[in-house]
Amino acid sequence: MNLAKLPELNDNQIKLLTLINIRWVAILGQFITISIVYFYFNFSFNIEYCYLLVLFSSFLNIFLQIRSKKTELLSNKQATFSILYDLFQLFGLLFLTGGLTNPFSILIVAPITIAAGFLNLRSSILIGFLSIVLIIILSLFYFELPGIENNYLFPKFYILGLALALCTTIIFLAIYSQRLAIESAQRSEAFNVLQQIFLREQELKSLGGLAAAAAHELGTPLNTISLVAKELKKEIGSNKKFNQDLDLLISQSKRCSDILKQISKNPYTEKEDNFFDKASFKIIVHEVVDSFKDLSKKKIIINDDEYKKDYLITKKIEIIYSLKNIIDNALKFSSDKIEIFLLSNEEQLRIKVEDDGVGFSKQILGFLGDPYINKKDLDKNKEGLGLGIFIAKVFLERLSAIINFYNLEGKGAVVDISWQKKDLINLKLI
């Protein structure tokens, strides 16, 4: 998925029932306001046309409730037309009741706020542009505000200033809401990928447990088959007719036993986890590094000179996956080698992964840990940064780790991960 085009694809569908309920609230508020102003304050204005606009909205809502399913989701196009209708209906009411001098003119910013959060960029621009056009019209043409016979209370420069303020508000809210919606969609997509990875790891672990159980249960009958075949071979003696079949049976049962032994060595098996639920952090790091020996020809140096206190921690999938991801990234961007520093004392456990590459570029250094860094900010050889680092950062931070990204003074990038002892204890990792 290319999230660089996300603004065009942002289609967070809105339930029809949600828009219907919001419109009922607006209709009720409009009806009450119009009635109070006309009948209680005795202000004169075009109440018939105002009621007609409110009545039309009521009929539209009733029609939608009858003809449509309450759980129906509106497409981007349908939601756009629905919001545009509300915008023009509000414009009609404001036109009949004072234009921008009406205190309720502030409500004209509501449609763009909804659109920017739920509709795609094209629809948001359309609604924002039309909102600005309607504001300009309302600043020039409108019936006077009810209760004010003369318009001297609202000089022309004040009305134009109010129009400018509303236009500025619309632009600001549109950009702000759209940006938040895009970032929310990016993070949701990244969290979905993260969840899939975590579930896949859990499934592998469960499958490994089943494999170990099967290997254990099948071991005895296979040994029995092999033993019986050998005894039969002794009794039959030199009968070549049966000896070949018995030799084949013995060899195949041995082969099955060897296969089951390999399965039982699966790192995800429950049997192995029961014995090695906790392990030295240094051993875990060595195991992770060993998994890269056949994948990369670059050197991986482990420096444990400052590893003063050994910590036994739970072999959590999150820690192993995150370390693999960070080391893999370091190998990709290094020139010849990476160096892993293990540091610990009575209060802190720490690991630093340094590479001898060009380091993080200034454009992306401040955004590391966010999902899907914009590709235009990356050099051609740095595609791939973004989601992997985001997943690792989320996993580690959920385990109370502090993770920092920076560059060395000479060259090379550093990922620095640390835990305080009290956090490891609280997480029951030691």
C-alpha cells in the first residue's frame, strides 16, 4: 500500500444514521430558534421561507430513514452531497436572517470540519471552496437581521472583517482536520500490520507447541514399529523375499524419528519455552545475531565490555522481533559492519546498535518512529524506513523501554534502547 497517495484515498465511510441524527439536531435547533425570535421577540422576517427550508430538511430526513438501512455506510460521493445540502440549507437560512450579522453564522464552518475529517482531499477542497464563496455572498447580499431596522450597527468593514475571519477559520480547520485524519489513517494502517505480525508470531508459537506434542506422542509407536521389525528380521533369518521389506520399514521408521526430532527443536515450541522461559539478555542478543549469519556477509560485532550485571529476562516475542528489525535495518544501511554494545549495571539495562553507514538524514531523523515516512524525504537507498522502525518502537515502548535515534560524530547511525530495573521488575521480565 502506497500511503503517499493517502489524501486521495482517505474514505472513512460515515454511517447514514449518524448524518440523519446530526441533521435532526440541526432541524430541531433551527425550528426552536426561528419560533422564539418570531413569536416571543416579535421580530419580523421571512418566517415562511425559513420554515419551508426546515420542513424540506425534515421531509428529506424522513425519506432517508424510510428508504435506507440504518446501518448503511455512505460512499465518499454520497456523503459529499449530503454535507453540501446541509451547507446550502444553512446558507438559505442565514441569507433570510441577516447574513454574517446573524450570530449563528459561525455554524457555516461545521460542514468543512466534518468533511475534512471523513472525506477525501478532493471533496474537502470542494466543500471548503464553496463555503468561502457562500461566505463572500453573505457578506454582500442578505436580508437584514431581525429586530434591527437600520444596519448602522454593522459597518461594511466589520462585515468584511467577519467574512475574512470565517474564511481563515475554514482554511485552518480544513488543513488541521485533514492532517489529523491522514495521520490517524496512517497509524491505523500501521497498527493493523503490527497486529498481523504479532498474531502470526503467536500462531507460529502455537503451531510449534502442537508439533512438539505430536513428536512426543509419535516417538513411542515409531520405536515400537522399529523394534518389532528388527525382531521379525531375526526370526525370518535369510529370507530375502521379506528382508528387503523389513529393511525398508526399519529405515523409514528411523527417518520419521529423525524428522520428529527436528520438529521438536523448533524455537517456537511450547516444550522449549517451558524450559527456557527466561534467558540471559546477552544470550538472547547472541541468538538474534546468529540468525543473520546466513543472511548477510557484513560483520556483526558484539561488545559486552560494559555488561556488568547479567539480566535474566522473559523471552518475549516483542523483544526478539524488535531487535531483529533494528539489526536488520542497521545491516541494510551499513558499509561493512555494525557494532552492538551491551551495557548494564545495578539500575539499568541498555543496548546500542551502531552502523558504519552514512547515518540518518536530517530530513527523517526527527520523524523516526512514525509510520510510513514520506518517500520524498528519503534517499533512493533508504526506502523501507518507516513501518519496521515504527513496529519495533511500539513493541519496545509497550515494554517500558526508552528508544532514541541519533548519528555518530564521524558517520553512522545509532539506535539506543534502555530499560530501568524498576520497569523490568514491574513488567515481570526479570
